Amino acid sequence: MSLINSMVIVIAAVLAAGLGGMVGYILRKRIVDAKLGELKEIEKKIEKSNEEVSQIKTKAQNEVESLRKETQIKAKEEAYKIKEEGELELKKARNEIKKKEDKLDKKEENLDKRIEKSETKEQEIDKQKEKLVQKEEKIEQIVENQNKELERISELTKDEAKEIILSDLEKELDYEKAVLIKDYEKRTEESKGRLSRKILSTAIGKAASEYVVETTISVVHLPNDEMKGRIIGREGRNIRALEAQTGVDVIIDDTPEAVVLSSFDSVRREIARIAVEKLVADGRIHPARIEEIVEKAKGEVETAMLEAGEEALLELGIHNIDIDIQKTLGRLRYRTSYGQNVLNHSMEVGHLAGVMANELGLDVKIAKRAGLLHDIGKALDHDKEGSHAILGAEFLKRYKEKDVILNAVAAHHGEEEYKSIEAVLVQAADAISASRPGARRETLETYIKRLQDLETIANDFEGVESTYAIQAGREIRIIINPDEVTDEKATVISREVAKQIEKKMKYPGQIKVTVIREKRAVEYAK
């Protein structure tokens, strides 16, 4: 049974395979036939398309041909029009040329006529020239005869007469030159004075500085009077240590809650003031602590001086300066001259010199730098020989400052010749700053003595009735006897008094001498 089943299965498989092959063949045939049909349809469409393309091509060729013909016709028409227009323009141009040629012909005819006239005039001129030459010859002959007659009458030759005339003319010209020169000098002097006053007033108005009049003492306030005993210390050891470390005199008197520090050296006095204030605040007062605090105070003062120098440089806009110069400049903060703070004075001189340099069109930076540094010699050691101007210039030379700066510093008191206008401006600014009212402080005795000296000098002159020193000794007015002294003599007296003041007195700035000559006629109606 199993064999039979196997055979049945095999037969069935063979039959199925044959049947599948037949079915596949039939299907493939149908597909191929369908494809062939589609290809035939496509071939028909292609043939139809080719016919249409041929038609379109033929149509396009016909259109192109027609367009070409139309274009040729239009081009011919345009060419004809252009030709007509060109002929018209050519005709117009020919007409214009003809007109211009006619005008030129007329102009040539006119020119020919003018040439003929000018030739006629030239001939007339030549004839006149000949007549003039003959007249000149006659005139020369007459002049020569007259000169000979004049020489015979005056008994002088022509050259001698010429010398006399030229000599007289030269004298007249010399006189006129002298008058012109005198007038020019007068006008120049007046304009110079006006310009100088304008520049100085502008500079002073722009540089108004405040001054703190300093003395030779500093006062330190204490919390109570018991602190005085602690500052003195056992058997005075604390106060002696403080004086030895600072170099100032410590004065403890009956003034309540105050200690007085006295010294002509303002730097030392400032160090002592800071040290005493720190000691009082700390409360520990003994020699070792005093030494420590004084060293700290010195450091603070050094820093303050450096900052003061930096502030001065920044205010004046000065750069590229050595740190040692800046520090030395800061020392002037603690230096006074006749009560005037030298650093403030130097800054004002820098401002004044800069303003005047700007008015005159000079180098403002050079003027400011020289003005600020002009008194730097006052900050140097006192044991060095020489004036502060020369010492300052030598100090700045070591730091390679420019020659114009060195000359301005050295010459601001006239100890060297001025080599630049900026140096003159520094000297003028220094005098302005020092002579301004309130700028410097003098003792009462010095002030009174100067007034007395002024009046004494003026009273020694003959014809002087009375003298008055006014404006803090900046001016002296002299009343003279009009019966004894003439106007011309009054002018001489004012000049002589000024010379005597310059010779016998020393003073900052300048002193005005005014001589008054007045004659009055008085009568009473009764």
C-alpha cells in the first residue's frame, strides 16, 4: 500500500508539473503578444509624430522665409529714409558753410581795409617821430647852452651843483626819517604796552590760586591735659626722644589741651605732627614706640610728597617726567617763601606762563613745564652752595631735561641770560605770582620799614613837599612844589626816584612812582 501511495504521489507531482508548465507557457505567450501590440501602437504614434514634425518644420521654414523678406523690405525702407535725412542735413551744412564763407570774405575785406589804414597811420607816426627827434635835439642843445650859462653865472660845474642838491635832499630825508622813526617807536611802544597788559591780564584772570599762609609752628590738639604728662614722660625722656627723632621743638605750656611744635623745616614739623597725633591716638608713649611711629610718619610724608607732585603734574598736563623729579617737586608742598606755599606758587607760575605762551603763539607745554619746575631748587638740601635757580637747573640736568627748560629755571632771577622767549615768560609769571596782593606774607616790621624807606628816598629830592607810600608799598605818590619844579623837572624826578628805589631797596614785583605837580589859584568872594 505504501508503494502504491508513493507512486500516486509521484504521478500527481508529474501531472502537476506538466500542467504548471503549460499554464506558464500560455501566460508568457499572452504577455508577449500584448507587448508586441503595444510596440506596434508606439511605432504608429512615432510615425504620426514624425509626420507632424515634418509639417511643423515646413511651416516654420515658410514663416522664416516670409519674415526674411519682410525684414529686407523694412531694411530697404529704413535705408532710404536715412539716406533722405542725410541728404537734407548735408544740404543744411553746405548752406551754413556757405554763409560762414561769405562772412569770412567780408571780414577779410574789412581787415584789408584796416591794414591799409594802419599802414597809413604808421607812416604818419614815423613822420611825427622824426619831428620829435629833431625837437629833442633842439631841446638838448638849448639845455646844454643853458647849463653852460648857469655854470658861467654860478661858477659851479654840473657835478658840483648835483652834489649840493643831493646833499640838501639827503638832509631833508634824514629829518623825515627821524620823524617817522620816532613816530613808529611811539606807536610801537603804545601797542606793545597794550598787548603786554592784555596778555598779562588774561593770564592773571585765568590763573587765580588760593594761598594758605603758613607759620613756623603747628598745634596738635589733645583729648585732655593729662596727655601732656605722658608726652613729657618720666624725667622728660619721652619729649627728649620725640625732639631727637623729629628735629623739632616740642613746646608744652599752659595752653589747654594743646601741644605746640616749632621748626623752620616744614617737612620735619609735619612728620612730628603726624607722629604726635598717632602717639596720642595709640596711647602707648615711650622712646621705642616714638622711634617706630616717627619712621611710619616719615613714610607717610614721603608718600604725601609723591602724591602732591603727581597732582601738580596732572593739573598742568605734564607727562614723561622722572619719578625723582616728581618726588622732589612734592617736597615744595611743605616749603614756604614769605608765607607763600612754594608748590602752589610753582603751579600758578606754570599756569600763567602757559596762558601767556598761548596768547603769543609759543610752545605752551614748554612754558608750563619750565614754570612748574622753576623753583625746584628750593626743595634741595640747604648745605649745597649756590642759588636755588642754579641748583634747580643742575638738578634737572642730571635727569636730561631739555636745554630750554634748564635755561628758564636758571635764568628766572636773572643769573643767566635768557635764551628763549619761554624763559622770559617764566620770569614774568614768577614776578606776577609773587607780587599779587595777599600772595606773600611779610612781618609788620619789614612792611613798615619798606614804607618808610620809600618815603625817605623821595623826600631827599629838592622841591618835594610830601610823599605817600600806598597800596601796601606798591606805589609811591610824590607831591612837589610847582613854583620850584617845572613839568620837565617833574619827569626827571620820577625817573631818578625809581632809579634810587631800584638801587637801595629789595622788593618783589614792581613799585609805581607817581609825581604830582599841581598849581591852584584860590580866592574867596566876600
